Amino acid sequence: MPFFSIITATLNAAATLPRLLDSLACQTCRDFELIIQDGASSDNTVAIAESYRKRLPALSLVSVPDTGIYDAWNRALERARGEWVLFLGADDRLASSETLGHCLAALRDMPGSCLYAAGSIARVSRSGAIMARLKPSAVEDTPELLRERMPFPYPALWHRRSVFEGRKFDNSLSIAADYDFVCRTWTRENGVVIPVEVTLMRRGGVSDLPHNVLRTRWEDAKVASRHFRGVWSLGRVTSLAKACILWLFCKVCGRESAPRLLDAIRRLRGLPPAWRGL
């Protein structure tokens, strides 16, 4: 059995998938499998994945219609065999050729009671420039922080496969089912932070787009309400109100024009652009 299972959901990802596959193919640690759950792509996604079979012999690829990323992840988990599972986007990549080796060293002696291990990520622009490095919060602070947000970058969160026994991601959520899953299963006793930069995460995912900010914040609030009391703070309500204004701006200006106009407004305020570089 492989030590690691890397799971990726794809849909028409031909433009970005090779970067992820290259980062996996060059790993010095080979004790992993790659599970690609494709949503019946109409571009060359499947052909590109198939072309890597010699470099990634432990590749499991299925292409069938699904209802979204969390449905795809649930389907992929049925084929996972590794002790530890990581979910990567088709536009993410591992931080270096030594990443899985460093993770193996950090995880191989973890007690069975440890179900999560959180690493760090670097957020990169479409050009590949590093924009920020994000580290997970301290484990002892996690239960309290979960009330407000996900306290660690999800593309660098290792899950022991046993945490999924009898559990799935909630398909009724389109953006925050990972947050919901962690709220259901994380405790102070079952998670650790590891000193490894795991993933280079490319900006521009569904939750980064300006017209999706409202949906993202609303789903986060919906999930928090499921698991905690007193989540409707003034700060959260204000954040949702600002997201509503942003959504209306995108609705009026159009999804293509809104990012450019938003950055023009930021420049007038003396701020760097935030949207066009996604």
C-alpha cells in the first residue's frame, strides 16, 4: 500500500494540469498514488493525464460526470489506499521535489490517534510569482478559530485515511464542504502542525473570484452556524454586507470587466491591484 494518496478533481483542466503532474513526477519519494477524478472533461485533460502513466505508474484515473468538486472527492476516496490523503487542485503543485520526502519524515511515526497534519503553502500568481506564504495556526487554538474560519490552508492539510470511515464531504455545499468536514472531525488531540511547505497554491480558484466572494462567505457562515453558537458577530455581518456590494458591482459591470474596474479603484486609493493578477 502507498503511504500517500494525492487526490485531484479535474474538469477541463488541460491548461494547468501539467504543472501539477510534473511536480508529482519529479518527487524523490515515490511512496504515493495519484487519484484523478475527472468530471467528463471536453478538452484534453484525460489525454494529458494518460500521457503521464510512465512517470506516474500509480495513477488511478476515472472520468465520469459528477455534481462538483466534493462529489468528485467522495468518489476518489473510494479508491484511495494510502495512509495519508492530500487534496490538490489541478492548478496547484507541490512546493519542491523533496516535498513528499519531508512529509514522509514528519508523518511516518505519528501515533494512530493523529488524524490531521497541517503544513504551510505559498500562494502564487498566474505568472508563478510568490505572493504570500501562509502557515497553519497553532493546534491549541484551532477549535476556537474554527468558529470564524478555516485555520489552516486546506491544500497543505494531510488527512489520515481513517478519518473518512463512515464520513463524506457534504455535496450540498459548493465551496465550504472541506471547512464543514474539518469542523465535524478536528479536535485538539487529533491534529498536529508539521514544519513543511507542502503546496504552491495558484490564485484564481473559485473562491478567489470577486463574483464568488459572497457565496464563499455565506457558505462559511452557514457551516459555522451548524457547529457553533454565537457566530453572527458584527464583523461577520459587516463582511457579508461588503460581499453583497461586491456581488452587485460584478452583476452590474459584468464578470470580465469587474476585476479590472475594482483594481482601478484600488489604484486610486493607493493600493496594489488584487484581482487582475488572479
